[in-house]
Amino acid sequence: MSKTGKQISESGNEILRDLVWDDTKAFLAVARTGTLSAAAYRLSIGVATLSRKIDRLEETLKIPLFIRHQSGYQLTEDGRDLLAKAEALEAAATAFASGAKAQAGISGKLRLATAENLATHLILPALPEFRANYPELHIEILTDVSSVNLHRRDADLAIRMVKPESGNVTLRRLGTLGFGLYASKDYALKRTKWADQENYEQDDFISWCEALSHLVNAKWIERALKGRQPAVLTSSLATQVAATQAGLGLAVLPHFLASDAGLVCVNADIGVEQPIYLVMHSDLAHSPRMRVMADFLADLIIQNRSKLSGPPQQATSS
């Protein structure tokens, strides 16, 4: 077995989980044209976007696909071995798409239940491109997830941080939502004057109101306070971020949300994290509009796994 065949055999499940079909299309375009600029023109995307797709595919497959020259891109031996397989995938995808289009157009209405922070900061910014591809598909986004029940058909699919234990649902784990302890820049600077910055006895904390005190981040703060009361209680992540930016204390926040808000990570490894699941009602899982929406959400979260699970290095304060 060739090196390429052996690698794919050993990590096939992982590759299938992480593979983004658009990256395979990018590989074929570069292989056929020989340059990033020509391939980007053929795919109607930017050169930088195309380069990221090629880099991501090589990282997923864990093999180099091209030798980069000033004059263009040349397939490696591994890349040549995969070319026919990629073309077979392309033919299968084209046949699948044609068959699906003949059976039913991608149109109608979909209701997606998800956390407000994921909807606002991750899904909605990426939605215009998806809507451009499926203009007849109309999406309703429900962020009050505590009252949404897929079994009652309140929503068609959901992004959840708690694994459903029962019901007629199909689920797929997509990644991890990581949390850290965050402060404003001014508050973090004030903490540098303290001898023991890992001791939180002098810190004020921003936590959750009583109705949400069961959350894992609220439980962590309760342990850190050791009987003291939080300075501020809120009922949403948006208000917690605002309170932290105002310098009212420390808060346990999702890494991606806090870093986007310009907050400083005081402790990146507090042992608080949540799995991210894509959940669909099983009866609807194979409908064309459900599949395209599910694939969009899965690709989006997979592409942002690092950002969702941990903080950027420059955000961490010693």
C-alpha cells in the first residue's frame, strides 16, 4: 500500500469527519489550472480563500498535495495518487446534486434553535453566503433554547451544548465550546499588583442569576468565591461581557466571545467546557433543505474549532 493509502486507511474516520467538500473542489481546480489565480477565477473566490482551503485540506489529510513554485503549483506524488479519487468524488457529488434537484428544490422554511452567542457571533455573519446559494430557503433562528423542544417540532434542528438522552433525534458532535476566566484590561492590570494572582479572594465576580445558577460556569464561580457573594448577577452572556468590559470583576466566558470583545484571559484552563452537538429530528434528517442547512452548520463549526475551544495566545495574561 502506498504512503497515501496507508495514511487514509489509518485515519479514515477522522478524515471523513473533518473533510470539507469545498476543499476537495479547490484541490481539483488548482490541480487542473496549475495556479492559484486561475483556480480562484474558475471557482469565483479570492486567492487568499483558495489558499486557506488547500492548506486546510493538506492539514486534514496530513500530507502535502502540491509543491509551491513561483510559476505555479505542481502536484506531489501523494497529490497525483489522490487526483482520480477526488474526481470520483466530484462525479458522485454532481450526480447526487442533480438527483436531489430533480426530486425537490431547496426551498421552504427551517427553524434552527441555538444559543444566542453562537447565533450572533458565528452563524449570522456566515449566513449571507449560504442564503446566496439557497435564496428560496428561509431560516427562523430561535435563541430561547430552554423552551425549544425538537420532539414537539418547535424547531427542525438545533445546535446544543447538552447531549439529548432520549427522543427520535439524530445527533453529531462537532466540537467543544471552551471557557476561560476573563477581565477587562484595566482590571487585569490592577490584579498584577497582587502577590498571588491565582488566589481570587480579592476579586469581584460577575455570575448568573439564581434561575441559571445550575450552569457549569456559575458553579465554578461559586467554588471560587468560597461563600462570598458575586458583585453582579446577570441573565445573559451579552450582559456578562458588558459588565466585564466595564471592569466590574472577573467572569467565566466562552473564549471566542471574550476575545472578540477585547477582554484579557486571566486563566485559560479552568476545566469548564461544553460539547457542541448538531441535533436533528430523525424524521426530517434526509430532507434536502435539512441536509444543506446541517452541512452548512457542521462545516462552519468545524472550520472554527480552534477559536471555539480555546483562546488566542495573545489574549492570555500571565
